[in-house]
Amino acid sequence: MEMSDFMWGLATGAIGMGGFVATGALGKAMIKNYLNIKSKAPKDKDLVSIIDLRGFVGQSAESTPIGSRSQQVINLARIKTQVEKAVDNGAKGLIIRINTGGGCMTTSDLVREYLYNINGYIHAYKTDKLSANATKGAKKPERIHTLAYIDHIAASAGYHIASAADKICIAPKAMTGSIGVFLYLPNLCEFGKKHGIEPVLIKRGKYKGTGMPLTDLSEETKNHLEEQIEETYRAFIHDVSLGRDMNIEQVEEHAHGGTLSAKQAKAAGLVDEIGYLKDALAMFKSKELGGLQNPCARNAIFNPFSLDTGVIGLDSYKIGEGIGNSLSKELGLQGNIPII
């Protein structure tokens, strides 16, 4: 090989490598910029951030709002992360988009309480971000109004959360309600007797070990559990009564544990309006929800790899991945380069 060929190859490789690195850097910058655009409204619009709550209501080890597993659970960490991002983006209103069949009452109570007192939590979040001197003499922050939007189903714990919002809008074919509580305990006592399985339970405390499938429940234990269920049921009704400004008797009339259609829910006073997302957004023009002049909806946290919010982002990623793989092959490079 002549020296000129070697130098030419080296120069070509350097240019190719530089382009590859530049392409990666540009792609990273483009994705970050794309995320910001999709989370913020134009300057002439009033930002209303969409907080997505989808999946089972319960705790999870993965509590970040982005990721395939975490998207299937609703908990306090998930709503809090999205709300704080919305505040950072300058949101003037929040749409809490709910899609869940229910879940854990304890978790739903934590999320409901956060939503019901959201402006207090937002004020605390803003204060924590500012220095003590910066908060002195600062004017009282404007109230951020909330609207729960039910696009598929918000049953049981889902409606429990929705009832804490200032207003509720439900899609025409969506379902909600299911105000009730249940406890399911499998009983395998007869199965154990039939197959000669004799459980041994060593305990201290008369209610310890309650619910073991091979141990029958005494009447006293059943009564003990029924008292707990009744207490939870009454708390559910109280919370709905408080959030919806209804008296206890009105809520009890529909607290039969069954779901309601959009029309039935509106007739019962459990929701305010029936409509699609655009209709829910238009409700922010009313004085009750802040009287926004030009409300504009954006996801609080935009995930380009989510089928809900980022098909274009996913396509862009695939195109970039293809270009990167082709360049790697041409330049003889090995390994993967992270996007973010």
C-alpha cells in the first residue's frame, strides 16, 4: 500500500467517524428538542398538560412514568413526576386522563389525596426549587385547575381518583362508577381434606394467618373482615361525596358496585360532561376551570417510544437506527450507541 492510499483511507475514515458521531449527537439533540416541543405549548397558547394514568392502581418497584412495565401501573410516584414536569413547563391546567379497571384502595387513596390537594403540593414543589430569598414577597401562585378525562374506563379505584378533580369529562362509550369494595379469599379446605392435606398453622394473635387457603374462617374472623370492608366502603363513599359535592345519600344510591355508562354516570351526577378529548380541553375556557383563552393540550411527559404518544418518534428512531447500522457496517464499527 502506498503512503498516499494510507493517508486517503485514514482521512476518509476520520470523516466517516466524525459524521457518525455528529449524526449521533444531532439525533440526540433532535430527540431532546422533539420531547420539549411535544411537552410545551406555543407562546400564544395556554398550556394544559395531560397526565396519563393507565393500568392497575397499585405500587410497583418501577415507579418512573416512562417504560413498558411502569406504564401498566398507577401510583403516587407516577402522577407526582408528571405533575411536576407539567409545572416546570408552565402548565395552567391539568387533564388527568384515566384508564383503569381499579386496584388497591390504599394506593388510590394516596393518589386521590394528592389530586384533591394538588395546588398545595404544587406550591410546595415550587418553593423547594427556589431559594428562601426568592420566595420573599412573591405573589401567591395562580390556582391550577384539574379535569379528569375518562377515555375508556375508570372503575372503582379509577373513579375514586377521578372524583378528586375539579371536573370530570367522560367519552361517549366509556364506562365508570363501580363504587364498591370486595375481598376475595380462596378456600381450599375441601380440596385439602379430599387429598389428605392437613395444614399446620403456628401463630400468636387470634386473627393471624387469616386467609390461608387451607384454613377455614371462623364466624368471628369473617365479622372482623366485614368490619374492615365496611369501613373502606364508607370511606370510598365519603371521598366521592366530598369530591363531587354530593350528599352521602346521593352517592349511596349508585354505590352498588356496578359500572355505569357515560349517560348513566352523568344522570347520576358522577360526571359533568360527555365528550372527547377536544371537548374536555374546551372546558378550560369556563371560569370554573380558569377561563383560559387558548387552551392547548400537551402530554406532560412525552415518550417517543410509547404507542400512545410517539408513533412518529418511534419511526424516527427506527430510521436513525437504520442509518447508524449502515454506517457502522461501512466503517467496520462494532457495538451499539445509546440514543439518550
